[in-house]
Amino acid sequence: MPHMPRPPSVDHGVISFLWAIGLGAYIYYGSLAVGVSGGTAFIFAALGAFAIFVFVRVSGEQTPPRRYATRRRSQPTPRQD
């Protein structure tokens, strides 16, 4: 059975930026849809995108716990008296 290749590694800052742009656009167009003026919608979207970027950048990355090699206990040597 062939091995499936892994997806490419992407820096967490890029992922945070993409989340911020996507949700900022959602805030912008959602604000326009409910009747907020364009300038106000842009300000809300920019502030929201910045807050989302910082939040995802700081708390979004999950690093797996470090695995330590298990050490075998040394067997006590029998005393020969």
C-alpha cells in the first residue's frame, strides 16, 4: 500500500493571517448587509481582524507534548559475597 504524503508545513503566522482576513471579510460584508456604512464597517472589520490575528497567533497553536525516551531501570546486580 503506498504511503500518503504529508501536507506541506505552513507557519502558524500565515494560518493566523488567513483566519484574520477571512473573518475580517465576514465582519465587513456582514456589517454592510445589515446597513452599517462602509467606513464604519471597514473600521470594525479591521479591528476585528487584528484581534482575531492576535488571538489565533497567541493561543491557536497546539504543540504536542514532548516525548521523552523511556529509560530502562538498571537491574540491581546480585551481590556475591
